[in-house]
Amino acid sequence: MARNTQVAADHNAPPVTRILAEFIVNHPSRGWSDAVDHEAHRTLMNWVGCAVGAAHHETAQAALAAVQLLQPAAQASILGRGEKVDMASAALINGISSHTFDFDDTHLKTIIHPAGPVASAVLALAEHTGASGRALIDALVLGIDVSCRVGNAMYPDHYDRGWHITGSTGTLGAAAACARLLKLDAQQTAMALGIAASQPIGVREQFGTMTKPFHPGAAARAGLMAALLAQQGFTASPRALEAPRGMMQTISTKNDWSEITSELGSRFEISFNAYKPFACGIVIHPSIDACAQLREQGVRPEQIERIELKVHSLVLELTGKKEPADGLQAKFSVYHGCAAGLTFGRAAEEEFADDIVNRTDMVALRRKVVATVDDAIAEASADVTAVLSDGRRVHVFVEHAIGSLARPMSDAQLEAKFHGMADQVLGAERCSALIAACWGVGSAVDVRALAEQGRD
Amino acid sequence: MARNTQVAADHNAPPVTRILAEFIVNHPSRGWSDAVDHEAHRTLMNWVGCAVGAAHHETAQAALAAVQLLQPAAQASILGRGEKVDMASAALINGISSHTFDFDDTHLKTIIHPAGPVASAVLALAEHTGASGRALIDALVLGIDVSCRVGNAMYPDHYDRGWHITGSTGTLGAAAACARLLKLDAQQTAMALGIAASQPIGVREQFGTMTKPFHPGAAARAGLMAALLAQQGFTASPRALEAPRGMMQTISTKNDWSEITSELGSRFEISFNAYKPFACGIVIHPSIDACAQLREQGVRPEQIERIELKVHSLVLELTGKKEPADGLQAKFSVYHGCAAGLTFGRAAEEEFADDIVNRTDMVALRRKVVATVDDAIAEASADVTAVLSDGRRVHVFVEHAIGSLARPMSDAQLEAKFHGMADQVLGAERCSALIAACWGVGSAVDVRALAEQGRD
């Protein structure tokens, strides 16, 4: 029974559930610039590579084993594997795989990883229903816009409170994208968003466990089912997002509604999506990038006497582990990052493997890194000087690391990243074909070919 | 990337995830009084009646239609229907049906409806795995203990904030019960609770829509899957409930940990479970009860000149609708409640049907109710005087309504309630057999017989 409550409520929120529903339904196909459309293809390609790459990881393995207990129908593909499962389970498993390496895309303003929930849901639904590639890309752009805009409105309070914002907003994004793909009307789309609004997923305490990548997967599944339920006449509150006891006010004390409504249909949040070049926390990226640039300039590990690294204090606070014992710890070691940059010119998942981390030359090289704090250097920058055994000093300053919005990865770099993750699963040749299928999906009459090529 | 946060955190919480996991695993079968065990059977029976009764409601219909799009395997029964679906979907649909009439059980301290999430999950899992009835009852008692104890710890802040506490705690209860049924060890059970902890479901804005009963159904499904995932080796944080960025601190600012740990294993929250005799909000119950008692004393509607009703102000504030237009509005009309009590001696779902609400005699009778506020009368009480056309006055004072903890419904009354809901679906004879199966389930070697009897 209702009663008076002590929790503050905003009774004057604009009707964002309805506003978003009408946007999802009415925005024209490809109603954005070529740059936005290309970014959608990059987002999709990067997501496919992540999902294929981790398809046989123990995380995906365990999740699939649980799903198989339900004896699912063979409706949709699991990227990088031979099995097919029902479309909702495919959304779950692909969402889990794609976030397992923590190497997927990042909407930097909110640190949402937007593709996991949205792409996982739409690919499974599009494959089962035989949708066109254009419909898939349209749904991806619009779904990501919904989750990131809701994220913008609630960030940072919502994240600080403990929510893994990727999963909590991802259910809405997935529901929006699937509603679009199913061609629901505005009323049904509002219901889909409403059903999704009761299922925010994920708390930050799970970081470091399999349940972290479970979040985008579960969000994808829940969003897809929300759209199917709405299609079948299931109802929810038409004010489920914004009402005083709706989703957003329940899970965040900060809600800037204008983040949802402002420039809706002209500014697309997918434009602000970034892709990690290195398989570790983003504050190490400038240091790795600088060391990789030293390598490009001809500096070799065996010449190194000392590496002088100057970074913002936050970098050492978060990633100051001097002697990482394994791959997971190495992801929090700027010392290992520098050694990897100098030795390999890269730091993908392989360069964080336990045996690489414990290799004698890597241990020796990272001990030559002398890190000092200099708060005049921005968090996003790094200043590195290699002091060589012949006394020479080679200096590199990185203002913005590769993979940042200021220096986005090129298409070729994204392709190389894809191969780095996925070749071990599908082989280089099939990966090249799959990459080509991703670039061309916007004009494909049916996405089934892409899904089929992504299977093992 | 982590950063400093403004949100307060309790770093000294006891390890309740582990404590609950060990309790679930180690507590002996039937390790409680006969009264507790009997209450578990009453909870199960009431829940079965609710689920059967609403099995063909448009809410269940729409949900099942969406699930059928996944082409589910025929693993488990949907109560009151002929179809079978996979066990996770059966948990979803039975959970939805059982809460559709809003007529299920209530843990009064937290207003959690505990059976929906927990019983829906364990019946589906027990049916598919061929578990014994004793294992089912054990899992039900322990699962309900987990969800209600977590609810006690967070209530009222968590509820006031906007959460539908039935769904948000129900995922944990369902996971706990399924972990017990699957005989997971303490480590796996902690993982099951952890996976569930990332999936609190339901906001209060959904009240009045199909998404309200969706909450216990989705919680049942998520809890069942969490247990299956843990069984297959999926991991979560072992401190997922209590950590600063774990579930409970993320979704509630009040967390009284002692509510979880105190008298664990000796006090069972299912003891405090109550069953609604009337299909409407609980504040109307004393007035309906009083009018039904007038009827038992021989008072007939045609004799009535006037009904003088004295109640606490809250009753009229919440349920003061004088001229309800339909069944849904009548649930918020103490006037209709009084008329139903006098006319039928009951107020189940049928007495809130649109045609009953609009019947001429019912309209006339409720207009004879003169309600006045008297805050000397407790919220849980009602004072009713029937003034008859011959001038006689018949007075009834109800301190605690039937269905409250002070005056629980008898087993016979619960059986009558079951028939009132479910006879229309399965017929009286099959309902009697199903009721008998519920009473006897604790000693049944296999719950499949009960599930089979509940099918249409």
C-alpha cells in the first residue's frame, strides 16, 4: 500500500519514455551523416571481433553450458562457435563473450560499453527474423543513442552509487533497437522501454568476475524479450523511465533530462564511441602508446638502460603494480604496459597472457621503468624517455593516446585488432571475410550471411 | 576506471553472502517446527491457486506468446494450462500468473509477496529434475527466508526509493532455493547469490500494469538461471550482496545487516507470511470482514437503511472512491468492499468483475455506506453499524481482519479461496485433487505428479 515517503522525487520530468519511443519509431532510416553511419560499422566490426575472440573462453563456456540445460531451439548463431541457440540466449552469450576481454567499445563520457547490450540483441533478432543489414545498422545507432543518452542523464551519480552503467542502461538500448527492428509502433515501443525499465542490470562489485561480462549479455537478453513482450501486447507504465518511482529516479539521484531530449535526432552518441587499442585500463594507454612509438623509432629492449616515465598521480594510483604475478594483475601495471609497448609494439589480450607476463626479458625490462608523478601532465598523457646503454636519450610525449577521441584508431588499426583477437578462433582468412562482411552490412539484403560467417 | 566517489559506503558489513550461502547448504532438511512446515504448504497451496486462476488472463497470455517465439523445449508445466515450456520460461510464466490477481501471499513486515519468485523457480526446476516434494518444501522455506531477510534489512528505504521489493529481493530468494534444490556447495551457492545480486527487478511505477506481475516472474527466471550458471562454474563476487558497490548498498541506503544474521536457522520468515482473503488493497480488509460478519449474523442487503462505517483516515485517503466505474477502480473503493461483504460474504476476484461492480443493487447498496474518519480506530481495524429499515442497529467491530497475522485464514478458508480462483479453470473436482496434492507434497517422492495435476 502507498504511504508517504522520505525520498525526494521530481514530479516535473518531461515525458522521456514517450519522447524516446517516438524518436525510435519515426527517425528515418540512415537519417544521419556518413560519418555516423561509418562509426556504426566500426562499432559493429569491433564488437564482432571481441565476441569471436572470447567465444571459447571459460566465461562463455560456462554460460553456454547453463543455457544448453534449457534445450534451446537453433534460432541464432553464437559468434565464433558452431552451436546455435534461441535468439534470446544468443543475445545473452554474444553479449557475454564480447565483454569478456574488456576490449570492446567505450562511450567515454559515461564509460558505457554500448555495443555489448545493443549489438548482441539486434544481431540475434535480425538473424532469426531475416532482417536487412540496413535495418540492423539503423537499430544499432538508435539503440546506442538511447542507452548513452539515459547514461548521460544519470552519470556520474548513478555510476558512483555502484551501478555498472553498461548493463543498467543497456537493457533500454537493446529494447529500443529491437523495437525498431520489429517495427513496433510508438505505443508498443514505449511499452518495450517500460518493460526494460524494470530490469537495470549490474553492480560494480562484480568487476573482476564473470558476472561483469554477464551484465551486457543479460541486458541484451532482457531488452530483446522486452520488445517481444511489447509486440505481444504486454503493458508497462508509459512513464516508466521518468516517473518519481520509475527507473531513473529509483537508481540515480542525478537526472538531467535535457541530456535525453537535447539535439535528439541530430546529435548521435555513437559518434563519441571509442575503441581500446590495448587490453587494459585506459589510464595506461598513453604510456603504452609512447613506448610503442619508441619502438617504431628503432629503440630495442636490449639497448635500454632505463625508461623514465612521467605521469599524472592517478596513473600510479590505479595501475602502479610493480611486480604483477599474472595477466590479470598486469592489466593494472603501467610497468608491464611499457615493457609490452617496447617489446611488441602492442598490448592486446595475448600480451597479457600469464606466460608473457612472467617471461624473464619482460620482468627485466619492466624493472628498468622508473615512474615519477608529475601532475602537470594530464591524466590522458604520458612523457617517456628511453635512456640507452650508449648514453643516448630518446624522448616521446603522448598528449592523447591512440584510441582516444582525439586520435581514433584508423579502420586499418581496427582490422588489425580484430585479427589479433579472432584469428586464433576462425583463422586469418575467415576473419578477413568476416571483416569485409561487417564493412558491407549496411547494404546487405539479409544479415544471415554475416551471422553465418561469424560461426565456427 | 575507478575514481573517488561521493556516495557513502559501509566497508564493515558482515559477509552476508557467505553466511547465507552456508545456511542454504547446511541447514538440515525440515530443520524447523511443524508449524513452519505447515506454513510452507499453505504458502505453496495459495500460490498454486493464484497461478492456476490467472493462467488464461491476458497478462499470462501475452507473456506466453512472447516466450513461444523462442520455440522453447517442453520441460516444465504452466499451471492451469496445457502448454509446457523450458523450465526458465515456466518459472517466468507461473510467476507472472501467480501475481496477476494481486491475491498472493504477503510478508507483512516488508510487503514482499515471497512465493511468486521462489515457488515459481523451484517448481519448474523440481519438475524438470524430478526432485522430491520434501526437497521442494525445504527449498521454498530457505529461499523465502533469504528474500525476506534481505528485504527486512533494506526496508523501508529501499521500497520508498521506488523498488518493487518483491522483485528486487525475489531474484536472491529464487537463486537460493534453486541452489538448494541443485545441491550446490557453499562456494557455488555464494556464486548463485552473487549472479542474482546483479539482477534486482522492478520499480513501483509499474503498479497497475502487466509489468507489476512480470516482476516476480522475471525474478524467478533470473534466480533459476543464476543457480544453473553457478552450477556450470560461472563466477561472481563472493561479497556481491554486502560490498560497498554490491547489490544492497547500491539499491538501499538503509541496510541493517543483523536482520539477515539474527536468529538465522531458528526464526523463519515464512512464519510471518499472510494470505489475502480479499482481492484488493489490505486497508479495506477490516471493513469487508465486518460487513461479511454482519451478513453471517443474518443482516441482508434489502434490510439496510444505512451502513455507518468508522475508519482511520488512511483508509479513505487510499480507498475512498465513492463511485467506482469498473473492477480496477472498485479495488480502491471501501464502499464497494462493504457492499460485496454484505451481499456475498466475500470479495474475491469475481466480486471485483466489472459487471458486479455496475450491478444496480451493488450501486444502490454502496451509496448507503456513510463513511466517517476516526483516527482513534487503528488502520488495521473497522467499526461498522448496520442501521436496518425497522430501526434496529447491528454493530460489529473488527480489530484485526481475517487474513492478518493475528487472525490467519484457516486451512479451510484457504481451500475455499483456492476454489474461488481456480475452479473456473480446472473445475472443482480437479482443484480438490490439486489442493490435496499440495497438502501432501512434503512426503511426495516426486513433484512431477503435482505439476502434472496443475496442468489443464
